[in-house]
Amino acid sequence: MSIENYSREDLISLLSDLQKEAWGFRPKEFDFMSTAQIGRDIEYFTNLLKEQAEEAKEAADPNAWKKYVSDSEFTNNLKIS
């Protein structure tokens, strides 16, 4: 995303929406932030939301845990006689 193509107000609106989505609340002040800082924060929240989406997708998959456990840990060494 190139911040040069957007007005400061558009960037502030986007950042506000991204932060609301990620953290559940909107920031109140932007006057102290430069346009470059707003752009960096937009990038940060965009990446954070992508990570959250991946985590949610994995959490919804009932078999996701299997990738963290090697197959060798599932061998049955129990002998029933």
C-alpha cells in the first residue's frame, strides 16, 4: 500500500478501523502522529490481523495439533495378553 495515494483523513480512518478490528477499540488521537507513522501503524495492524486470522483458522481445525507432534509419538507400545 502506498500512502501517497491516500489523504491523511483516509489513512486515519483506515487505521482506526484496523485497530478496532484487532483490539476492539478505536484510538482517539492522531494529531501527534506523522503520516509516515500512520502508514507504519497501518502496516503493523494489517499484519497483526493476518496473523490473527491464521491463528483463528488453525484453532478451528480439529486436526491442527497433529503438526506439532511427531508420528513416532503415536506408536502403541502397550501389549495386551
